[in-house]
Amino acid sequence: MTDEDATERAVEESATVTVRLVVPEMDCPSCAGKVDKSLERVDGIVETTLQPTTGSATVTYDPTRTSEAAIIEAVESAGYEVVGGDSSADGEHSDSVDIAPPSEVWTSPRAIKTWVGAVLLTAGLLFEFVLTGENLAVASVLDRSLTLADVLFLSAILSSGLPVVRGGYYSAKNLNLDIDLLMGTAIIAATGIGYFVEAATLAVLFSIAELLEDYAMDRARDSLRELMELSPDEATVRRDGEEHTVAADDVDVGETVIVRPGEKIPLDGTVVEGTSAVDESPITGESVPVDKTAGDEVYAGAINEEGYLEVTVTSTAGDSTLSRIIEMVQGAQSKQTETEQFVDRFAGYYTPVVVVLAILTAAVPPLVISDPISTSVAGYAFTFTGEWGTWFVRGLTLLVIACPCAFVISTPVSVVSGITSAAKNGVLIKGGNHLEAMGEVDAIALDKTGTLTRGELAVTDVVPLGGTDERTLLRYAAGLEQRSEHPIAEAILARTEASGTDDIPEPTAFESLTGKGIRADIDGETYYAGKPALFEEMGFDLARARTETDGGSVVSGAKPDGSETFEADTLATLERDGKTVVIVGTETELLGVIAIADEVRPASKRAVSRLHELGVEHVVMLTGDNEGTARAIAEEVGVDEYRAELLPDEKVEAVEELQAEYGEVAMVGDGINDAPALATADVGVAMGAAGTDTALETADIALMGDDIGKLPYLYGLSHTAIGVIRQNIWASLGVKALLALGVPLGLVSVALAVVVGDMGMSLGVTGNAMRLSRIDPE
């Protein structure tokens, strides 16, 4: 391609328009196939994305070569009504709701025609087999006498069968060998040779099956609609000193919105006034309300439970965290899993093969069987004759079985159910491929800081010495640390404040002792706070005590004058637990020891244990922290292995080694510092992704909150989803195979093929998939 061609193409792409259409009746892969083939004939279309599970079509086109009206016409020429749409310049965000609205399945025009057909069919059967004496000839067509039952059957075919035949016409027009074409052909053929009972039965039962499948798909879409309904439509905004209720879409960044108790927060923002408990479960899945005050972030869709809040908007409605979640969940439907790709390929061979078998079944036996043939199968006796009518019906039955509807929808409905269920529980899975991959991992690598631990330093132990009490120790420690900006100082000050100590002394002559600690004068005396090495330099015999303690003895630490201060195993124990030790004292007296650590999340140990219970072979912790801290955390949470002092590139190497040893590996981290390792793993899972653009964009899966306890739920959901998908596929194939084997033996009627093979299996796989929506975190 020349530079001029490249420039011209770039200009064309930048001038494209994207239209999003709502097509409710496009609810299966074969439906989407018809629409796709119809759109292929429209010149100027750049890209098409069809999502039967949401009933939506997204089409990008060149407005200089085609129009939105032409695209809608193409969709409708495939036999599907477009009920809504929205367009925008390519690259611009659209706030349109790209999902079919709830449908009145049982009262729709199609349903009414089906019920009329069912009544007519029932009446026809009554006259044909029960009230035979009343079944009089009422008309004659082409020298054929038509009884009252025949007229009722034909009326049932017209009422229930015409929509089927119409769908078959559009399938043939678009060269799509799908169930509409097969059923339409079967109904016309049966009617044409006078098999009115079979044709009417097929038309009515198939129409009922279609309604049931529409209902099942509508239920599957409900979970997506519930997610979308979380986003508030209106906001109370303060403008020119007055409150106005406006559409959430019309609020700009920087404006202030008012949120009263019980209301949903309309947009992402920062609290500027007020205090309240906010239910963030729609975003993070966190069941316990989170206290919010000035300076805290809040998310659109969260519920303000009790207080009054004023929030400065930080993102528009279309760019809120909730909007991105909804958009990504919808987009996840378009990413086919490996199983879906296999199913599509298989269906491409399955249907034509069974259609050929149906034709052969209808045509060959009457030609080759001249005399009745008797045989037995599994102890049962069967007699085969060469009657055209018998074999025609059996061929027609195989046509019904030829449609792989249940087989084809088995995976998409499972993926939709799993992904939307996860989203409502604070887990964003960005594609069915990631849902499948997560359920197949053999090892999980966990970052330490911010994943297994909170990522914030906190005081874990306060050990006063001599006659000092805890309050006094914290008082002097806080007095020294209040001039420091080190994270350790923040942890000590936070603990002091939490203890209720408020008479913190003001230090003078403050000095930072680089790499060792700090010192300052308080009440006329010099106090120190720092590492044990600082006090060893001042003459305290701490090194001897720690060394001998490591050997098993407990030796008291000693002052410079030789007197004892504390049992030396205190330091050894704290340091062995991976904690940072700060000693507070003067040149002659130790006030006590304060231990600080990055606290392990309460759910970490249970999460690791639960992963093992669910079948994860190996759980490893990867951290850049030192060996002692890593060992202590690893022992506390129960991982199988830990690797410490790793740089980012070394974490990548660690993931690759795990892949070589165990197979599929998932990496769980914060989505930013661990980005290379997340990208290297088979599945990258980001923690605490709510409000974090980088994590939302780069991770395969995002835990919206900071709850590591959601990880076992994610693995369990994914693992169950794989099982459900496999059950659906093998059940639908198995039932089809059994029915197909029974057709030549005369054991399977048209009605049985429709009720069990089409209606029953489609409802079965959908109902089985819906189980995933009932899986909740522990």
C-alpha cells in the first residue's frame, strides 16, 4: 500500500459513522447469520457486530456510500424488525441502550396466531379421531374432498405456519440453511402432499417452541437489563444557587450534584460536603456500606443510604465507571470462546449432513424396499415397508432434528449468564474466552502488596518496657513522628489517634537520622525513635540478644549500664514475622517497641484455602518485598510457594516458569505495577479496579473492589460455567443423536422431534445456563 493509499484509507475511516440498532427478534446465531448476509450486500459497510444475546446490531459505515436507512432496510429484508437505534461519529461515545427492550412474548401477534392455530389443531384432532361421525366433507379442491377436520388443520397451518414459512423465505433469500428454512420447507411439503395433520402439528408445536425460546432469551437478557437499570436517569444539580432536576446525560464535569438519603448517586464524583454510608455493591459487589466523607470518591449507581451528600462530578454519564462496566459486559458477548467457535464450525457440517440424510430417508427406502422387511433391534421387532407416506414423514422428522438450535445457543446463553452474574457481584469479565480460561487455570500467582495485604502500613504490636504503659509509649512516639512524612510515621500517628491519646507533646530540635530513625527534644530531654541498629550504636546490647535467641535461648536485652530491659525474643519474634520494628527511648532508657506491617487482608487466608478446595493445583505469592516479610505473609495466608525480592521483569519470568511447570496460569495484581505479569499470564486479574481506567482497560478480568475473597467466587463461577457449557453441548448433541437413530425405526414422531429435540432442549440448555446467575460469593 502506498502512502497516498494509506492516507486515503485513514481519511475514510475517520469519516465513518456507527449506528447501533435494536433488533429484538434476532435472538439466535442463525438469526444473526441471516442479518449478516443481508448486510454484506450493502456497499459502504466497514464493520458489523451482531449480538443475538442482547438483540443488538452495531454497524460502522461510510456515509458517502450508504445510509442508516439503507442499513435498516437490509436488516428488515432479512425478516427482522428494527425497533430502535442511535448513531454517532466513529470514536464518539454513545449513551444508547444497546439491548432489546422486554417483550410481551405471550401476547405478541406471533403468540396470538399460535394460540389460534393451537385451538384449530385441537378441534381438528377432535373431529379426525374422536367425533369421526361429525367429520363431514365440506369442500373439494383439485378433485380432493376436504373434511371439516382438514379445513381446521389447514386453518391452523395458515395461522401458525405462515410466520414460519415467512422466516424460511427470508432464510432462502439470504442463502441461510437454518431452522426457519427447514421448518418452512417441511410444512409446505407436508401440506402439498395432503399430510395436513403432520403439517398443522409441526406448525403449531414449532411456533410454541419459538415462543418458549423467545421467553427464555428474554429472561437471559433480563440480567443485562438489571445491570443497565442501575444507572440513574436524573440528577439534582446546583446551578446559580438553585437546585434543578435534569437528565444525568446533561450534567457536565465540575458541576455539583445533590444526593439525598435513599437516592442513587447519578455520576462519578468526589464528595465535597456531607457524610453518609454508601452502598457500592452495584459497582464493587461489597455488601457492607462504605462510609463516605469530604474528599472520598463515589460512583454512579451506588446508593446513598442515610446522609446528605454534595458531589463534584468527575466524569460524564457516558464515561462513568458503571457505564464502562455495562459497555464492557455488552462487548464481552461479541468475543467468541473457543467452544463457541468449535460449535459454529460443527453446526456448519451437522445441518447439511442431516438434511441430506433426511432427503435420503424420504426417497431411498420406497425405491429399494419392495416387500416388507422384518428385523429386531435390542429385542424389539420392527417391520419396514416401502410406503412413500411413511418414509416422507420420517424424512420430515429428520428435517426437524437437523436444526442445531439448542446446540448452537448452549454456549452463548451460558456466557451471558456467567458474565452478567459476575458483573452484578463486582467482578468484570471482559469476554467469554476469559470466563472459560479462568475456569481452567492450574496455578494462580498472587501479588502481595495491595492484593493479599491492604497495601497500607499499620501498627500491629505495641510493647511497653519497664514502667512505661502503652499510652505513654504511643504519646512519645507520636510526638517524635508528627514532624516526619514517612509512611511509618503516618501509621504510628493513626494508631495514636485511634487509641484516644490527644495530649501529644510538641517536639523541638527535630532531626532526621538518615536510614536509622529520628530524634527530637521533648520536655527538655532527647528522645529517639528508629531501627534497633540506632540503639545498638548508643550502647544497648540488642544484637547479642537477637543472635542468641535465634539459637534457641532467651536472653534479656541490656542497657548501657548493664541492667536488663526486656526479653530479647520480643525483637526476634517480631522480625521473624516480617514486621518493621521501631524502638522508642532515650540514650539511657527504652520506652518500648512498636511493630509496623502491611496488614494481611482478613479474607486472604480463607481465599487461598478456598482456592485449594475448589481444585487449584498451586497458589504462589510473588512480591518485591524482602525475604523475611514475604516468608511471614506466605506462612500466614497459606500459599504453596512464595518468591521474594522480584523486580517487574522477574515477576514475568516467574509467571512463565509457572506456565511451563503447571500449564494455565492466572495472575492477580493491582493492574498497574503488575501490568507486565498480568499481560504474560493466561488470565490477568486486576484488584480494586473501580474508578481505575488502566485496570479496566488492561486486565482480562477486574475485581471492582479490593476484596480478595471474590477470587474463589470468580474461579468457582468460571469452573462451573465450563461444566454447564459442556453439559449443554453434550446433552443437546446426545438427544439429537438418539432422536435421529429412532427416526428410521419409526420411534420418533414429528411432534416428539419438535417437543423434545427443539423446544425441550432449547429450554433445557437455557435453564441450565441460568443456574450461573444464582451463584453468589460466600
